[in-house]
Amino acid sequence: MTEISKLGEFGLIHRLTKDIQTKNASTRYGVGDDCAVLSYPDAEVLVTSDMLMEGIHFDLTYTDMRTLGYKSAMVNISDIFAMNGIPRQLVVSIALGKRFTVEDLDAFYLGMKEACAKWNIDIVGGDTTSSRTGLAISITCLGEAQAEQIVYRNGAKETDLICVTGDLGAAYMGLQILEREKAVYYAQIEDYNKKVRKAQTDKDEAKLNMLREQRPSVEDFQPDFAGKEYLLDRQLKPEARGDIIQKLNEEHIRPTAMIDISDGLSSELMHICKQSHCGCRVYEKEIPIDYQTAVTAEQFNMNLTTCALNGGEDYELLFTVPIGDYEKIKEIEGIRQIGYITKESLGCMLVTRDNNEFELQAQGWNPLRDE
């Protein structure tokens, strides 16, 4: 493994970006100077930024650097699609400690490049620096859209249909599986350490020598992931739903409001309702949930609807469309109508399978919530 200090900042930047070729006409000049040069003479510029912190947003116990690079890019790309825009450029900044190697950064950039290649996005710059508190990633994505095509959160109107893409709750259940297996691994480590301490107390050198040869490692640990691959992919490698944006554009459907589901369906829906000054009715039986999600929620003794409403990190699209688009919407694969927009005075309500109504609560991910 190569220490980053051997390359230095500029040597590292050259290594990570030397094979980047620009694809967008709006990218006049990319990596290599004090600033990238971009040109958007006939379109509005969309800008979004996300910061991902080790121990808060990701855990390197079960996330490899290549996968982390892929996810870091995709969660930003998703925000551009959520405005009905086209992502064009990416700027990435990383702060990392001495435990990381050049090869770790190679893997991270490889994952980012894979994500960007899916949507013809140019990586045009960024920054690298040192960190004493773990890995920190800051990514900014730039995109474009015609002014009349941009979709905000504040445009939902009474009688609009509420729609979601894909299925919900899968990423959250994937996280539960990863955290369970992490706990099993650390339990094995603790059991091993207890045996070592006992052997040391007993001054049993033969036992100590045997234990040294049996020391458990992450590489040797065999987690129980059988049959859960879909859920793990939804957590570790989310996909921005640009495919749905393309389908909506092909059918000449412009949502009245839209947001991507990063913090949970309930939280995102309440953002739309608050900013649009409206209420909503969402039907529990219409919320799309994958079979693996349902089975795993039962295994963890969790309420399935709660997981789908509040889990977060699905990065599906939540949007509203005029009721007149119903016939078009129902023909598009991957979209499900889950409710409709109401007057603000009627509140935000969940209609259960037995037709009871409960007020929606924003219980999704909140990074600033007190523990």
C-alpha cells in the first residue's frame, strides 16, 4: 500500500484525475487550474451539496471505499433529478487521516467515476486535506434545466396525485442487517479478548500462542447475508432515478412538486405539504414495499409500514402530478400512486388498511437530532 504523503497533494490529484475526459459542452475547463470553467448561456444552473461524515453517514466496517465513492456521488445526483434537472458536473472534497492509502483513494474515485459515467457527469475539481476525526466527504453537483421545467417542493395543489417511484423501506432494512452482523463480529472480538485476558491471568503461554493464531479479523468474518442482496444494495449502492425523469419527460408530464426520499417518506411528504400550504391523504395499502423488505422487517420484529414511512435512504422520487395525468402515470412502470393532495386544513393523514386515519409524523432521519 502506498502512503499518500509519498505522492503529495498535487501528485495525488494528478493520479486520481488524469484519465477524466469531459463529456458536457457546458464544461469549458475541468480539473487543472484554480477553478473549473462552466458555461450555461441558455439554461438555469442547479447546485446541490452534501457532506458525508464517517460514523454519522457511513461505517467503514461494512462499507468499502469503492462503494462509498459510488454512493457519495449518487446521493448528490439524486438531488438534481429531484428538481427535474440534468446533472452535468461534480466537485468533490475529501478530508482523511493517515490510516488511508493511495489505493483507498483510487477505489473511492473509481466508485465515483462509475456513478458519474451512468449519467455522463464530469468531475471538474475539488480539494483534499488531512483529518484527525475520520473521513469527511463533501460533494457538490451542478446541473441544468430550462426555467419552465424546474420542479420545486412548493407547487402541489389540491386534488393532485401523490406518487412514488420504486419501493420503500429496503435501504433501512439493509442497514439493520449490516448493523446486526457488525454486532455479531464485535461480540466475537470481545469473546476472543476475554479468552486472551484469562490466559494472561493464568499465565498459560500455550493457550496464548494458540489464541494469537486464531485472532479474528474482518476479512475472515462470514456475515449472514444470504438472500438479502437486494436490501444491501439499496443501502450501500442507491440509484438516482434519472430513468423516471426521462420517462416523465417523454410523456410530457411535469410534476407540480418533487423531492427525493433521503430522510423518509413521511418527512419528505410533510416538506412538500408545508411548502405548498396543503394537506394530504396517503393510503397504507398503496405504499410499495418489496417482499424482502417485508420478510426482514418481520424477522427484526419491526412494523413494516413504519419502516417504509420513516426508514430513509431509498433515494426514490416522491412527486405530485395533476389528476388529469392519471392515465399517463398509471402506464409508466416503476411509479405508484399512494394518495392525493387535500386542503391544508385537513392535515397530513395516513389512511390505514382498516380505513382508520392517523396524523403523519415526520420521524425520518434527522442528523442534528439529540441522541
